[in-house]
Amino acid sequence: MEENKTETGRERLSFRERVARTKKTRWVRFGIVTLIFILWVIWLGNPWVLLLLPLLFDIYITGYIPFTWWKKSKSKVTRTVMSWVDAIVYALILVYLVFTFVGQNYEIPSSSLEKSLLVGDYLWVNKMAYGPRVPMTPLHFPLVQNTFPVINTKSYIEWPQWRYHRLKGLGNVKTGDIVVFNFPAGDTVATKMQNPDFYTLVKYFGRDVVMNNPGQFGEIVYRPVDRRENYVKRAVGLPGETLKIVNGDIFINGKKQPQPANVQFNYLFQTVRPLTDADWERYKISRDDVAQALVQPDPAEAVNWTQAGFDLSALAASPIYHLPLTAKAVDELKKSGLLKVLVREPAPVGEFLFPDGLSENWTRQDYGPVMIPRKGMRVKLTPENWPMYERVIRNYEYHTDSYVKDGRVYIDGKPADSYTFEMDYYFMMGDNRDCSLDSRYWGFVPEDHIVGKPMRVLISFDKDKSLFNGGIRWNRILKNANPGFEE
């Protein structure tokens, strides 16, 4: 902290003397800081924060708290070390405020939004776009989300927990927006196996197996809303809308929606020769996809492959590939003369889709309908539609004593035939439609999980190339990080 430069022995001065001896420049700085602070408190909508104003007055005017004691130390080591500590504390406070209320950088770790956003993109996410959240877990280290690297300990303190409150922003989430949000199913985490998520692990192995095998799955921990992992997807369904997917096309309230320009679907195709690195580069197919490209059909299904037009007699010379492709890549492959046959991959039946119990006959390509909850909307509750809204009511709106028993729905332990939602919810999907774990698998995204809107690609790294040989994607620097349907 900056020292209030007055005479030696200031600690013996009275309050009136301290005020009288304060320089005009410090009064000016105090006035500016106080004005900014009061405007910030008005924006927060929490007058209790004004209780910090006397602390600012002491820092700039009276100096009762000896923040700068180290500047008078006779030890050069103490002065040097504390000057660095002072600078680091200032920097961390500034980073905390910027990351919390303005915006933050995020990395794209997976291919769920390719080719709209690429693995290795570093994004600037605007938290003021939808209004920044007042921190629900205020005591956290600002540079990590939930776990310190290397030492693998929590980077936050769970107490205190503040109620969800979002400040006024520049707008609302719109259909087609790419949005960063906290992973809703990330409330409970198996620390040694976080992908797939805890609830999917329970579906595969059973709750008792996951809970009682820390050697395999790790400690089972709970994370507050704002300390859950950050995901990025496209908002395809808004509060109050009814969503249905038919053969990969999204319908909202019965109306077919446009597809993002770079939407991808999985295809099976056979070529007249093996594709080369130059081919993958030309069609903009990532190495991760290439690694899974070659398909060796199951002999028991050979008849089906042959009926679909595939030639299984010479796979070494004419391999079969299984890849996600954009419409542009499909057109270029068709024009290239390399194709023998190309078909859209059928979606498997029996995936663990949301909601359990209602989605047995749904697939990721033919899904729904689902009604997306809206704040203030009242719905009739039955044992049949309970799986659609159970997680919303129990986990997101904290009516934990809610269940179905003897053919009736109970909310907070009391019989209920309807429910009024307390928050808005969204349906999020990736543009890499057949390779994206999204709302089709884990359900709605509550409004209190929304973090912000990606605005620009700060820089982008191609992990398949060396840093000085195409590793930096120069053409993506400052590129729009929220491409819509027309781009």
C-alpha cells in the first residue's frame, strides 16, 4: 500500500491532526477511488459493501492500520521482499476484480464446437455481456478454477457461500449464442476420473461401486456452482421453448432452425486410395479425428456394409473412414473423385440420454420433444414427466426432499401436482453434433451457471504442429469467437 507521507511519530497523532496533515493530492485520490467504489456498490445492489468505506478512508487519509510498516524497516531484505509481496497482492486483487466483473480468458480443450471454435483457441470471454455474477464462492484464488496444479488441492474456501445474484449486463442469451457456463453435472466429481462425469460413471458402474472404490475413481467431492468446470457450447434452446431434433435438424416450437455454418456430423466413407496428410490439411480434418478414422467392419456385419455400398474386398487400398465433416468438406470430397461411397453415420439407440426413463427410444439425431423451463412458468407434475424436471427441482433449485412415491410427486416432502420454476434454463449443444456431450446427455443449463460470452480469439495453437512450423494459427488471432449461422 502507498505510504501516507507525514512526519515521524504519526501513530501518536489524534484523528483531527491526521486529517489536517493529509496532503491535497491524497484527498483527490481518495475522492476518485470513493466515487468509483460507490458506483460499483450501486451496480452490485448491495449497500452492505459500503461498510468497507472506512477502510478506504484509513488507507488514504488517517493511516491507523500500518499497511506500509515495511517501508520503514531497517532491513533491506524485509523491504525488498515486502515490496514484491505488496505488488503481487495488488496484482491479484486487480485480476480478481477483472476476472469476476469484466471478463476472462478461457481455453478450448475439446472438439465439441469444431469447426466454429478449435482446440487450442484461447478466448476472451465477456462477463458483462449477460451481466457478471456476484461471486457465490468469494474466497478463491483468481487464476485457477477449482484445483491448484501439481499440489492438487482446492483453490477455494467453501465458506462463505453467497446467494446467486447477477448484475445488470449488456443483454440476454440469444438463440445461436456461443456461451461459457459452469458444467451443471459437475456438482459431484470423482477426482481421479472426471471424464465421463460422476453421474455417467454411476450409470455405467453403479453408485456403490463409484462411491466405494477411491483407488479407481478417487475422492468424491462436491463443488459449488461457480467452481465447477467451465464448458462452452451453443445455446440452441431458450427458456420456455420446446425443442425437438429430427434427423439432426433442430426444431424450436415446431419451426426448423438454421444450422451453424460450420456444423459437423459423423460420416462413413470409402476412398479409392488412402488419404494423406495433405488431404487431411486440405479438408481441415484434425489429427485427433484422423487417429480414429480407419474402420475395420465387424465380419458379422459384413452384409450390412456391402448392402450400403462399401467394398470390403480391398480395405488396405480403399480404406473406410469414420469422421466428422462439415457440409463444405462433404462437397469438396464429392468433387474430388476420391470417394467410392459416403453415408451419414446412423446414431446408436441406447445411449445414456437425458432424461432417464423418457429417452429410451431417442437418439442424438432424433431427440425430444423437451420443454425448457422458464422462470415463473408453472408445469403440471406427474410421475411420468418427473424425470424431465427432477434435477432442476432437486439439484438446481434446492428442493432436495422431492421425489415420487406411490404414484404421486412430493416437493419438500409434501404432495404436489404442479411446480413453478425459480430460474431460467437453456439447452446447449456443440456444433460437432455427433461428437459433443451436451444437453442431450446431461440436461438443462440453469441461469446461475452462465459465465459469459466469448468475443475474440486471443491466440490459437495447433497442438499437432511445432510452435515455429504452423503451431500458431495466425489467421485466428482476434477472430470473432462467436460465429453465428451466417459466418
